[in-house]
Amino acid sequence: MRLTAHPIELHLTDPFRISRSVQHVASNVVVEVSHHGVIGLGEAAPSKYYGERSETVRAALPGFAEALGDDPFQHEEVMARLEQVLRLQPAAKAAIDMALYDLQGKLLNVPLYTLLGLNPQRTPLTSFTIGLASPAEMARKAQAASAYPIFKVKVGTQNDVENIKAIREVSQATIRVDANGGWTPKEAIRTINALAPYNIEFVEQPVIAHDLAGLKLVRENVDVPIFADESCVALEDIPRLSECVDGVVLKLMKSNGIAAVLKMIHAARACHLKIMLGCMIESSLAITAAAHLTPLVDYADLDGNLLVSDDPYRGVTVADGKLILPTGPGLGVQNARTTHTSIPID
Ligand code: MG
């Protein structure tokens, strides 16, 4: 198998502000894994929070190219070899994993959901994310996004109650909130109890990632379900989180891609945890890859492609909030733009 890659820049329609950072552009990397003229596509959306940048993804690729071998169906072995080449760098590995699945589907002429044995009708609704801003601006964003039945609202500031109140005054949509670890356990308990009258479905990552005791304390002192996102990265995180939270947020980009997230989904089920599949700021390429897994999960937050103005791919669509999977082979993703030049990786 041969590997080529090219960087893509995705510009956010509005600056994307969360409790710890603000983002204007996502610098992602598209990879192409080819085998006898058939090309599988993958995308890395590196996150500084998880120790990656576009440059580190591209630096990882030559070593990965050598480890691909020549059998695209030996998925587990290829991914194990990547792990030996380089530890960490989960988004870089997710891009290769996704491209292998795309390639397998194209070689067999079946969509990825068929390859995985999943019913494409069972996709959940996706939420639409509202980043941090003033109460008036967040209410305006909620009104502009009235086509979506579920909002995921960023919190983790001193103004959370005012912000949620302003959105609630203009919308009856389901509201989930995500603090991205922005509260102390005490602040979390106080704020979540103050937000509860506004009908909050669940709270993501109220406290900093490593504070599992804090997650447990929050869960014991509020009536709104608590989900772990940044605290849940690897398979072994799942059993230890089962005593601390009600659910977990899984993402291809923090956990090495589809094959690894499949294992995490089954582990979470065994631990009676609810599951949401989330994303970074990604084009329709990586969002579609994640969407193929959603028949297995309870909730989806796959809107990274909806937040950018220059998505170069077409794949999964959203109708009244529901994810509609493409029916083409592999990921079923098409390039929506003119051609690009991919750089061979040797
Ligand atoms: Mg989150």
C-alpha cells in the first residue's frame, strides 16, 4: 500500500470558544492509502490538547507508510504496527485507520456500515454546538440553528446560568452542556444545580480530566447525568470511569480511530455507560467516518463539519437533526472541490 497526504485548512464560520481556548481555523491533514489503484481516504484533526499539531501528524506519516504492508484487510495488524512505530499521535493513527476502512469498503464495494454489520437507519440525532459568547450572541446562535433539535452548549465560565437562560428564552430544543473541565468540583455542583431548572439533558466533563474523584463527587451531588470526555481516551479508562460518571464521549481523533473506538463502545456497554460519539473540527470526511459507527451509540455530537465555511468533502448529511449515511462504498465520501496535489510519503 502507498501513502500520500496533503494539509487542509478549515475556517470556522464563527470563532469557536470553549472554556480553555478559542479556535478560528483547523489545520487538518488528509491521507490517501492506495492499493492496486483503489484509494482510501482518511483525515487527521490534530488537537494540541492531546499533544498533536498538523506538523506532528505529517512527521509521523513516513514511519507509518513503511509499516502499512500490502494487505488492507489486516486492519488489526496494521494498527498494531503503527503503535510500534510511534506511541500517542492518535489523530495521525485515526487518519490511517479511516483510510484503511474506506479502502476495504471500496475493494468489496460495500459501505462501511455494511462492513461493520450495522443498520444505517439506526443513526441518532446529532447535536449542534454553540460556543461561548455573550448571552445575547449565544441566543442569536441558537435562533440561527433552529433546524437542529439538540444543542450542545459550551459552559465553564462565570456566566453559565445567564447564557443558558438566554438560550432557553428563545428555544425549547434539548440542551446538553460541556464545561471542558472548566469548573472546580464545588463550582460544578453549584452551577449544575442552578442550571437544572432549564432542563439540561446531561453535562460533559465538568471538572479537569485527571480528577476522577471530582467527577464522582459531582455526580453524587447533582440530578443531571454526568459524562466524561477529556477523561476518557483509552480503552482502560472505561472501567475506571464506570464508578464516576453516567456516560462517556468517544472520538476517533483522541483514540486512534474506528477500530479502537469500536472496542471502547463495547467496553462502555459492558460497564453500563451511556455513549456519545463526538468530534473535533473536522471536514465531512472524518465526520462521515464517525457517523458510520453511530448506529451503536446513544447520542451523537457530529457537527464539526457544520461549523466550517469551506468543507472540501461531501458525505453524511443531517435531516431534522438525524444523521443520514451515504450509501456509496467505503466511507461514501466525495471531494466537493477541484483537485489538490497530494505529496507522496516515502
Ligand atoms: Mg466535550
